[in-house]
Amino acid sequence: MEIIKKLEEENAVVSYYDPYIPEFINNGRKYKSLEDIHGEEIKERDIVIIITDHSTINYEAVVKKAKIVFDTRNVIKDKNENIEKL
């Protein structure tokens, strides 16, 4: 929640995907999870930030479609020019 708050303070448009949390309310605002992250949804985003590591997500497919991936959980093992790790 704190990451979303910080990004929005910088005028970022934030969306999220979590297969276990379909929606939540934070500071009076309702957020709804994207339905899919393996299609066009990822291509349209400026950056994908991985902050949880779910075994149900195909991270390899995410990397192929994303412009930039910021991996805070070290779930992506391959090196690629569009990946930054924390």
C-alpha cells in the first residue's frame, strides 16, 4: 500500500495484479486487480514492479512483454536489458 501511495504522489497511474487479492480499498480509493498480465495489459504499462513472488505467475512471459521490469523479490533469474533488480 505504501508503494502505491508513493507512486501516486508522483502522479503515476497505478494498476496491480494479484490472483489472491481481487480488490481492496486504500485511503478511500478502490483498486481492482487486472484480470490478466500475460496479454496486452503488460505491453501498455511503462514499468512492471514485482513486489510479491507468487508461484502462479509466469514471470518469464511478463518479462517478454514488459518494457521495463523492476524486480524487488529476485524472482527473475535470467538477465535481460529490460530488468532491474533491487
